[in-house]
Amino acid sequence: MPGKSLVAKATGLSRETVYKHLRKYAENPVSENDMSGFDLMTEQVIAQILKAALHGDMNAAKLFLEASKSWNNSKVIKQINRQIVC
């Protein structure tokens, strides 16, 4: 997910307003169901981006590197490796 500053700039809202809405969304029990669907898709999407990057797509490579900045454990990387092999 992009940072609050980027969302604020893109939408014309203040960072405080973006933060307030994101916090309310996170506190809503329905949001947990919404996010679980994204978790399932994430590794498949990232694997496809990496495959494109490995085939020379520079935009895909940039996107992959940007997404990988937020990974702080090897579990995510292992899941992506499994997706690439399949």
C-alpha cells in the first residue's frame, strides 16, 4: 500500500484525514475479510511481476523492487519462490 503522504497528495486530502480514514477502516471488522482476499492474491501477483522482470520488462523490475522494500522476513520471499516455480 502506498504511504499516507502519497495517498494524500494523489487525492488532495491532508495526511491527517487519510490517516483518520485508514484507521477507521482498519478498526472495522469487515476490513479483515477484505484484506484476507488481498493476502491470497499478493504472492501470485508479485510472482507474475517478477516473471515479467526476469524476462526483461524494466517497468516490472522497478515495480518488484519497490514492492520488495517493505518485506522484512523470508516467509514472503519463500512464498514468491514457490509461485515462480509453479
